[in-house]
Amino acid sequence: APSAVKMVEGLANQRGETIVSHGAAAANALGLTTQVPMRAVYLTSGPSRRLKLGSQMVEFRHAPIWQLIFPGRAAGEVVRALAWLGPEKAGEAIRKLRAKLPPSDLTEVASVRARLPTLVALIANHYSGQQQAAALGWLGSARAMAGVLAFLIIGTLERFVSWRVAFALLVVHAAAILFLSFKLKPAAKRPEVKIDGIGVTLIAFGVIVLIFGFNNVRGWGLLMARPNAPFEVLGLSPAPIMIVIGIVFISAFLAWTSKRESTGKTPLLALEVVDSAKERATVLAMFAIVGMEAAVNFTVPLYIQIVQGRDAFQTAIAMMPFNLTVFFTAILVVRIYNKFTPRQIAGSAFGLVAVSTLWLAFVVSNDWSTFPVLLGLVGFGIGQGALVTLLFNVLVTSSPKELAGDVGALRGTANNMAAAVGTALIGALVVGVLSTGIMAKLTENPVIPAELKQQVDLDNINFLSNDRLKERLQNTTATPEQVVEAVKINEDARLQALKIAFFVLSGIALLAIFPSRMLPGYLPGEIPADGKSPKLAPASRKAS
């Protein structure tokens, strides 16, 4: 029977795939390890699968482009071998390679620095165990620190210069990124790798329509069309229609990707990263906590500025305890990974979030500087920070290192969608509760006459500070007594809407405990250290 190597070459030519040896085999061939792989494992631009070639079972693992560079050349084998060995052994390996390989091969390896992995893939391939968890903690905490800096920078500009300068700064920032992008070394074209144009169209359209629909729920209406809606369908708001259309297109993308993988073509996203119940539960839990974080980052600044009348700089200072708590917790939570399982940590963290938001629902008032309110926000920050790092680490360790780039892409997409959904839904909720509360209080209030109600636009009730409300009432026939009563109704309705919002967030956190129960139940100290999925046995053990 022909050798497995010849059959693999024939398969690559037949399918148009790039297929190269695994890092373990590359390291052995280069003399960097004496460990001989017990099974035939190859990296491929196609889908992950197992095939029986002759009498031998051969495993193919989908890998990112950077691990497939220079097929059939020594430089490519060096890249794959170093990625498999990791940073601890890379220095010694490079010294051996300098003595074995001609300078031209090493120069070729150095020339592809710009094509090496994204940050998530870099962490997955170069760190393991506690080091990997710590690195992912720093990466996960970056969002919280970015929030702190954004609030401070924008708040400072708004107070001491002008809010217009903040938008000008965004233009400068974008232009700088565009300019620096031209400094990157261009990657060589790979004609054998075909971009999934249909997949790109399906997922792009689905995500855009879905997020656009959620973002306009508050203005257009959650179910029935409001006056601000651009159109209506049988009285229905276009927002839920767009949400359904987005879900349909995202489902079509998943079906198309599955079909593409089954035919051996390169998928836009390797579905292997979410093909188990544990991975899907992790993504769902991540979606829930990121959406809740976005909801808090929307409602709290809204109330600080409107209810308390503080400016953007004061809002930044008020939000700092929450964001700093998230930042430090995301970094420090890795210290308990050897004592508790991911399932235990996630369940406890969601429980803390539920208790904290329920606490806020009862203690929150028109003064955000009180100790009980700060205590609730810090508790929420601890739970949120712990979950950000934990769930990211579970995703990375549950998939083969070759799919780290897909994990990073999935996390980014899920986070962006969760943030948009969380902000839109909490906005629609608080505005809806506010509108309902004001209408109910006006109906039963004897101080506000029907004539005054007709002079106020009750179809577009939104958040107003007391000063803005007084300004609007100056153009009506309201008496001083009626103005005082209207301000009191506004204050009570705003506070009620906020309390109900926190109560709903507490319920979401309690529901999120159920998917968190499906997270891995590793015994203390047994978190996977090699970054490989339990679904796929490793090609070999690294030489100790």
C-alpha cells in the first residue's frame, strides 16, 4: 500500500488544500526533540477530520494560515516546530537550528514576522496552564481599563475644552491606525486559500441587521411601532422584524459553513470551536455577562448625568470603582484556578452578580455616592471580572491550539453583539418602564389637570433632568405647584425604572447559572495545560 505521506500529498492535490506536518513531527524531523509522534497528524487549510488511508488512521486539524506557511520547505517546518515547542524551549531550539540550517532558511523564517498569529493565537501557542490563564486575564481586563481611560479622557475634554474635541480625537486616532497599517509588511498571496464570499455576505448582513434592530428598539418600539419608526408592518415596529431577519441570516451562515466544511473547503469560522455542549454553554454565559456589563455601563452613567446633573468628568470618577474592580479581578482571579473548577467559579461569580444587582435594586437612590450603592457596583465588578477571564480561558483551552484564531474571532463577535444587545434591551426596558410609570402616575394624580397633559408630548417620554423638565413646563400653563408635582413624578418614575432594570439583571444572572453548570468540572489543579481539546487526542507528548 502507498505510504501515508504519498496519500496525503495526493489528497492535497485533489482537494486543493494546503496540508503540512504537525509541529511535533516537524520538531522531530529537525532534531529538536527525540519524541516520535505515535499517530499521524497533519495541519490543513480544510476542515478538521479523520481519514483512514490504507491501514493507518490519519488526523487532519484545521489550522490558521500562519501555521501553513512555506509548505514543503524548511522555513515552514521551523515555524511549526517552534510554535509546538513553546517559548521555554524556543531559545535552545534556535541555537540548534543556527548550527544545522543554512542562513537563507533562517532569514526566510524571520521575514514572516508580520504574518504570525493574532494575540489570542499567540497566547494559546506560547503559554500554557497558569501562564496562559494569566495572559488571557490581562487581555480580558483590557476592556475594563479601556473603559476607565475612555471615561477619563472624554470627561476631561468635555469639562475643560469641548465635547467636539472628543470626536475630533476619534478621527485623529482612526487616521493614525490607518497610517500605521501601511507600515505593516504585506503578506504573500495564497491562491490556494479561497475566501468564503457567501459566508462573509451572510454573516456580515446578519450581524449588521441584528445589531441595527436591537439598537433601534428604544426609538422604534419593542413590538408595536412608535411614531419615530421609519415604517411599520401591520402596526409592528421594524426593530423586531430586523432582529428576526438577522437571526435567520446568521443561522443560514452556520448551515452554509457546515456544508462547506463537509465538502473539504476552508470555512470562514471553524465550527469545531463550538461543536460541544460545554463550548456552546461557555459562549452563552459570555454573551450574558458581557451584555449585563454593557447594560450597567449604559444605565449608571445615564442616571449619574441626568438624575444628579453631573458632567462627563464627574461621571468618569463615579464609574472608576466599578471599572477598576473589573480590571483587577480579571487579572487576579487566575490565582484561584488551582483551588476551584471553572464550573464552581462561574456559578459563584454569576451568583455574586445576581446578589449585587438585587442589592442595587433595593438600595439605589438618587445619590450614587452612598456606600451601599458603591458596594453593589463593586460586587458586580468582581463577578463580571472573574467571568471575563474564566470564560475566555475555557474557550481557549477547549479547542486545539490551531483554532486559537477562530476562538479569538468568535469571542470578538460575541462580545460586540452582546454589548449591542445589552445596551439596546436595557435602554428599551428603562424607557418603557419610565413611560408606563409616568402615564400611571399622571392618570391618578389630581394635581395635574387634563389640559396640562395635552400640552405635553406623552408619546415620546424619555429621560429628562429636573432642570430640563422645568424648562419645558415654562412653555405651558403649569402653575408652580403643578411644576413641583411634575418634577416629583419624574423623579419617582426614573428611580422606579432603574430599580426594575437592576431587578431584571439579577434575574438574568440567576438564569445564567444554568449554562455555567455545563462548564468543565476539572479537578483542582487539573486545568488543561496544553491548550488541546479533549475531543482530539494530542499527537504526542512534548519532551520533558
